[in-house]
Amino acid sequence: MEVKKILWPTDFSENAAKALPYVTSLTEKYQTEVHVLFVVEKLAYEELWYGELPDRAHIDKIRQWEEKIGWKRLGEICEKYLRGCPLYVKHVAIGDPAQEILKFIDKEKVDMVVMASRGRKGHFHFGSVAEKVVKNSPVSAVIIPINPGK
């Protein structure tokens, strides 16, 4: 299997960062592109909140702020941890994290996904986003266990 593009989805949690050593190791070994993806989750039930907020623009401002912070954090992470990579590309999407990751795999034709078994909300041994990606990914998904054996 030839690996040219690796996707590392992140939610900026400590758990997500634990996949970084694997990403950098694979990148050094195969001289691959690294695509770093942050997904701004849609506000839960934002349609129901619409009547309680001054107007739709309020929700849009919140999303724009999250997107701006996402781009900033991606820049910081890439500069700090991915400098040695031949090429890294930052991406921000809006929607359901698992769905956006799967869409990204198809759109960008990545060869492998490397992600933590759970992210920010990780109350369970295997997170729902990681589970959906593993079950539906058309490419290899390397899932890095968080706190194995606990």
C-alpha cells in the first residue's frame, strides 16, 4: 500500500494530540502530505434556539468565531509539531465531525486516517467519531488507543 496523504483530524484535545507522534513517524517514513482537519460542530438544536436568540446572525457569529479560533489553533499546532513534515495542509469544516471526516477522505483522496480512539468528549473507551470513521472509512484508519489497559 502506497501512502501519499495522511489525514489527522483533531478537536485540539490532549487525546487527539496523542496521535501526533504516529502521524509524524509515518510522514517521515513515507514522505507523505499531512492534512490536518478541525471540524466546527454545528450547535446542537440550533434551529430550535433560533426563536430564543436575537436573530440567525447571532448563531453565524458564534460559528465564525469558532472557525477563526480553529484556523489559529491549527496554525499553532502545525508550526510546533509538523515542521519536519514535507507538506502539511490545514483544513476547517463545519458539521458533524464523523461525517465531515468521511467526506474529506473522499474529497481529498487521502490514503490513511490517523486519529485518537476518543477526543474531547471521550468518556468511553472508543469514541463515537472514531467508531463511525472506522466503520465507514474507505481507507485504512489507524486508531491510537488512549489510556490502554484502563
